[in-house]
Amino acid sequence: MKKVRITVKKGSLGKKFPIFSSPEALYVWLHDPELQAAVRLDPSLGTMIFLRPGEIMEVEWLGCEFFQEDKQNLCINQIRLAKTMKIKGLDVSKVVGVHSGWTIKDIIHFKNGDDIDTKRFKLTSKSKHKFNIEELFQNRGLLDKDADIKIKPQDLH
């Protein structure tokens, strides 16, 4: 499974990552310059995740959907993420936020690299992971209940 760790570069104030509630919401946002230019993401479309200096975010790829338009394919990735959260007044960095949704590679890319504000490090099975994202979602009751149902051969008629 693809997974990437994102951190903020020194000197940067942080970066915002729009995470959409559905592939259709992302598609609408991509094709509306007014929505893209808005300071806040319309809550009916999704959530804006803000990664601040000193915070760490790990993003896990779950799958994708394709839209074909004008002979071009647009790949929309389903993700879930966990990030540390620095909260003023609390002297701990053990506060962790989780979120799931949809994005594209222009927003979150699953390869090593960087941009003006952030650094990305592709995680492998041998990498030291900051979070067990599946366990975090399970402990918060955020996993799809149908995903936990396993069919046993003896139960088939």
C-alpha cells in the first residue's frame, strides 16, 4: 500500500491540503475557479487540513477512481491520514487527528519530493511509521463496518 510522510520545511508557515468528501466534490472544485480561489473550502465539498511547522502527517492510499474527460484520464485517490496536532497551551505532541477523503496527485503526491512549503518521504514496509492509521481509525470507530465482515467457506451454502 502506498504511504507518504509529509513535514513542513524550516521557515515555512505551513501548508493547506483540501481533502474532499467524494470524487464528485473534488471534480466540482477542480472545475470551478471561484471555489478554488476561496479562502475557505466549502464544507459541503470537504475539509481543509492545515499542516503546521513541527507537525507530521502520514497519508495512506486506499484506491482510486478515474474520470475521463476530453480524452484525458483524471485519477482521484481515496486516502486516509493521521497527523500530529500542536495545540497552544498543551505541552504534549501526542494529540493526533485523523481524516479520510479524496484527493489528486497535484495536492498529495505519493513519491519522495518537496515543494515550497513541505517535504514528502515515501514510506515502505521497512520504514519507521509514525502512525498505525488502520488502528487509529479502528479505535475511533471510523472503519467501514462492512469491511470487517469476513466470509468463511463453511458459512457458504
